[in-house]
Amino acid sequence: MTKTAPNVNDASGLPADSQAILNWLESPSAPHPAEELPTLRAHLAGLRQTPGALQQRAVALDGLYIRAAAVVGRLVPTLTERALPVAPKTRRLVRSIVDLLQVMADETLALVEQLDPQHQPSVHHPSLSPTLALWRSLQASAQQLMVCHLIAAPSRVGAWQQLHQTYATAQRLHLAAAVPDGLDSSLQHVYHAAVLLGCAHPASLTPPEVVFLTSYFERFADHLEPASATAAASPGTFWIDPTRDLPASSSQRKASPQTAPIEYFSCARLCLLLRNQLHALEAGTPARRLDLSDFAESPAGLGVLRRLLARWSGSGKRRFQRRRQNTRTLLAAGLDNLWHVCRKGESTATELSTWMITNESAEGYAVMHLSGKTGALAVGGVVAVRTGSENEWQICIVRWALSENPEHLELGLQILAPSAVAAVLAQPSENLGTQYLRVLLLPEIPRLRPVELLVASSGALARRQNRMVLVIESENLSIREVTSTHIDEQTTSVDILSIEPEHDPAE
């Protein structure tokens, strides 16, 4: 955000409303940033009705934007609640932030329409720059989309279309490549970073992952490359219809319309960067040396980068057709809850909820919540589902979530295994003695997955631990020594490893 402050000393002759705004901007910030949201919106609404010269209103709007940017910047880190559904209080706060960002995007864009594109602002009034006004409108629109992703909510109607059309205005005025004074990114960079976050399937991300990828794309959006329609079949190629209220679409999953003014771009160069960064992180290179946040070193950070690379490098085509359903199913969430269910049965579950399967395929389900407490539910977490006609609990991972309001929650579930065995992992430690960790053991699936999987809480396994001892208590107590062959997946909730029996070197 720009650090330029409004020039209050030049406020002589301002209308009363503008003067009141500048006086308020000089006041100390509220103890909690959320307390400033109503006042900011009220001042913006009043500014719209304020008479006076363009320069006077631009100075007041400049100050309001800077204050609003600071408020949003302080609030976003507090919105990283992973549990679903999001608490009503958090949802109300997000809606207030989105409303403020929408007004900021509208007001800064309206300012552009009143400015001469060739106008060069004086030293005292940088707020009269069309480049800065467009940059701010793009940034406010991009932040609005990002904040909605933090609560798994759909974007406001018209948000994507406004982002596309604001950037089209920048292109028409030949300002897309311009960098406003005091900032370090061009309008094109801001737009591309927002587009890339939309390509990352944000419904499949937890709030910390959304924040991480937002920062990642703000750093590396310049790796996005324009492409032609002839390259549409290549992995990692996307298209945008600027006239529609939609994010970019994968060319391999959805064909572009023939009549619309389509723009294509490729993520191939960004995928190459992702691959190199992952190799470096896995080899022990500190994240900061790669210009990444510390989150990139965590299991969740590594996991989201791997998923992003796989999604953009692969074909992206669905392997199985979906079938609509209206079957009811029970759902148990949370690794600890599933461990009890798999060991002792349904009666030991601390929380069960009822869901409706809205569609299904051989790979998984889309489900909608009907009743009951959802428990420890989060994108990237494991759940178990069972319909009335089944005896076993299927083990699934939550791939995406969508919540339009506090009473609505939909999930996308990918089936990991038709059943699971509860086990205890013994981890010897020099300092703490032997530690015992509850894990799930997923059986191999012939012709689909020839190895067993081990599911543990994220980050709970000793780093680079290959040999493990599993204790399984069923009718008899059994002890198994296994070896981890590779990491299948890491999320903010679980680590999933491929394992095989430990072979005696003497054999």
C-alpha cells in the first residue's frame, strides 16, 4: 500500500465534510481495528455527497484509503480460523471488511473517470494520479476476493468482473505496466496475483494457506506468461473472459467460448519455479533464502506447494463422471475421533453429523450438511462417512469447502480407503523417552494403490523418520515395523505417508 499521507496543512478552504474527514484521519486509531470499519464507511458515504473541487475530494479519499488499508492489514491476520463452519462473529467481520473494500474499489475507480489520464500530479497532491487510483482499485478488489476465501464464502456478485474491467481500463489507458510512485508493483502485477489465487482453487485451501499463497503470488506473479489459443492444450494454461463474472478457467478442464474476447496465459514458467523451490526446501534450504515466508518450511506449506504444482502440471481432466444423489450419510470428523470409531465402533464417536450426498463418483463425494455438530472439520482434514447400507466407514480427505451463510456448508470429499485400522505409533526420543501417537493405517487398494498409507497429525512425526513401530490392538496385540517410502500428502491437519514392511537386512 502507498505510504503517502494526506496533506492536512493544505486543507484550508475545504468543505465542512472534507475538513471533518481530515480531522478524523489525524485522530489516534481505535484500540481494535474493527471499531473503525463503521466510521470509515460513513465517511466514504459522506464524501460521495460532499461538494467541492476534485482535488479536495481526492485528498480526503487518499487519507481514507490509507487508513482503510491499515485497518484491513491489521484484521486479516486474525481471520485464520480453520474450523468449519466459520463462527458467525467472524463471518460478520468479514462481511464488514468486504463492504469497505468494495466501496474503496468503487470510489478510487470513479476518481479515474474524472482525472485526465495525461495529468501529472504535483508533489503536494499525488492522490490525483490516475495510475495510483487504478492501482488502488485493483488492490481493493483483489483483497476483497482474498478475504472471502478466508471463510470459504463465494465472492460477491460482480467482484471478478469488476477486477477484469478495471484492469481493462488500465490497458486502455496504457497504464498496465506502470508502477505508482512509492510502490513496488505494477498494476499488471496486482491483477495477475489476484488471478493466480483464483487459479489455485481457493475453496481447497485453509485460511493460513490462502494468506501464504496470496503473499507468494504477490512476490512471483511476474512469472505468469501470456499465451495463445493454440497453446490451450498445454498443462497449466488458463483463459479469462473479461466480460464475465468468473475467475480464470483451466483450458484442459473447460473449453473457452468461441465468440468472446478471450485472454490466455500460461503458468508453465511459474511451475518451473515451484519445482525448483520445492527441491530446495526439501533439501533443507531456509525459506527466507528463497524469498518465501517461514510457512513454506512447514508441512502445510510444503503440502500446498506440492498440490499447486501437481494441479497446474497435470492434465486437469476428471477421470470419472459425477452422478447426482440425495442419499443421507453419517460423518465423523477429526483424526482422534476417527481413531476411536475405527477401533471401537460408532458408539465411541464424540460427534457425528448427518449430511446429504449431492453427487458422487468413483473418487469421492460432494456433501451438504443437514444436522448435528460437525466437530473438528477443516479443509485438508480427514473424515469418515457411512451410509445406512454400509458396515465400514470410508476414510476421506476434505478437498474443498463452500459456505454461503452460517447455516450452509458443502464439502468435497476424496476417498482415501474403504476402511481403516486404528494404530499407535511408538516414537523413541532421546530427551522425552518413547512417545505414543495415534494414527490410522489405510489398507492397500488392488490395482489403484499397491501400498498402505499411514495418516498422522500434521507435524507430529519426527522429521525424516523412516523406520517406525506400529502397535495394533484388535483381537490380538500385534507389533509391526514399517518403513516410510515417501510423503503422499501434507496439509494443515494431517501428514499422509506411503509405508511398507521393514525388511531385515540379513534376509
